[in-house]
Amino acid sequence: MTNKTIQWMGAMGVILTVGNANAFTYDRGRAAVKLTGYATPGLIQPDFSDGKFIADWRARAQFNYAVAQGQSLGAIYAIDALATDEGYWARDAFMFFEMARYGRIELGLTDSIAKKLGVGLPDVGGLRINDQSLIFKKIRPDGPIISDLTINDGRYSPRLNLASMPRNGIQFGTSLATSEHFDFSADAAIKIRQPYGRIKTAFTLGASFIDNPHNLRVGSGTQNLDADWRAQGSAGINIQYKGWIFGAGGRIVYDKNALGRPSDGVAAGAGLSYDLLKYTVSATYLFSDTGIWGNAHHYIDHTAIASLRYKYSKNVDGWVSLGLSTETPFLAAGIRVNF
């Protein structure tokens, strides 16, 4: 379920998609190399006029070396549109050591464990709603929006991740990071899965603390964060039954003595999708309320999206989305190709 949820992340536009089965893979004895990625060009029409070009893409390379039975050493490098838009040379650049019986250690630039173990909302369009959304890149909100329901605590920072292997459906982990934009951040998360039977479920809880964030990029439509500290909590659930998938989640953010316009608050969302043959439909809703602590003026945003996806082949999908965000209706469409 998690991999499918991640594939949903991604509005008049075209997406290019090739699944992992079609990725380039090279195996030679103990060593293996795998290259994957996708490209997503397209258009979005705010107020159903004046189409604007959008693009999303990612390229990822992974190297594995089996040092012993059940033990693997490797490295991952990934670059995507979100990273380059924010001036970074990598989305991921880290080494890892994995022991099949115990867990995995990651060291380098990568997302935190709370981010990686989080679950997103079902959406079959290409608006990347489970990350920093493409919607708010083209439809500028009047205030800050918490658009991601999973924890974000400095993804482009040197980080140490520790994660257990799933046992009896339970997986947990913790992260520590440092950066020029904060003194340190720490987070922890747990995921409980039931991937078998007629009804499959995944439930996650995460928490994060960032000490002394300064000039830290935190979200859509807001200035960079300067505060004494930031604390976050998140929860999410996915339930799958036959072709139906339901997802819901929430995130709470609190900044201590923040400067400028507040960017903390609460966000929540829910979504439902249905898969039938080559077609998948989804409906997703996101709510964000920032600046709710203290006497600051708070900003509320409602975003609703209905999407349809058609699987042209195992490599190519076409999608269209109709939605409303920041009081602006929009039409979006696209094609995704994975490779």
C-alpha cells in the first residue's frame, strides 16, 4: 500500500511513468545497480483560463553490495524538480547499511524517518499533494499553508536515520540531523501495518523537534522560519479493500517565539480512490489553519480535488484533475512516464 501511495504523489499536465519492473537494473555477483525515475510535464488553468506549464520529475540511482548473507551496504542518489526549485543539488544523497534481521542505518542527505514512515492521501492526479504541492506553486495563496500532512524537518540536511525491520507488522525509527538552518532536529515514528487479508491497513504516528530554526524553508506561501524551536506531530491511516483505498491524516505544528507572520497551526485531510480496470478515480480534501496560537491573525485554506487517471500502458498514465484551492477553481491534466 505504501508504494502505491507514494506513486500517487505527484494540474492541466502530462505525466510520464515507467514502473520499477521497467527500471534499468544491472546485477553482477554481490553488486547491483538500479536506475529509476519519472517525468511529468503539463498545464494547470487557474480560474479555467490562461494555462500555465507545470513540471515534476525525479531521477534515482541505487547501488547495493551484499557484504554477507542478509547484510547489504549501499548508496542512493536522487534529484527531483522540488530540490532544484529550492536550489539544492540532491533530493537524496546517502549511504546505508541494512541487516535483514534487525534494520537499516542511513547517513547523508535524506528525508527523516517520520517522513519516510508517514502515509499520504490517495490522489491519482499529478499535483504532488503529499509533498510541497504543485498547486501552490501556480496558485499563490494569501497566507502560509501547511500543505503536507507528513512531518517536514529539514530534508536537505546531513542526517542519521535508524529504522527497524518490520516485525509482526510494526516498524519504528528515529532521526538526528544538523544544519546551517537549525542547531539540531530529532524525530521518531512508528508504523503499524496489516498488509494481508481482504482489508489491508497502515497506521503511522510521528513527532519532531527542531532547535533554533533560522531562515528555514518550511512550507507554501510563507517566509522562512526563525524561532526558538519548532515541535510537530503527525498521524495517518490508509485502509484498502479490493479496489477501494481510504486515507486520512493530520499534522500539528507549534513554533516558540517565531518572528514574522506565523506558519504554524494544524492541517488535516482525507481522500478516497477506486480502481477499476485501466481507470482510477479519487477525491481528496485538505484543510490548513495557520497562526492559531496566540493573538496572531490566522489563515484558513480549503483545497478539494477530484481526479481521473487512465493507464494507457504499464509505462504511461494520463490524468485530469478538477479542484478548488485558495478560493480559486482550477483544471489540470497530464501524462506521467516512469522509467
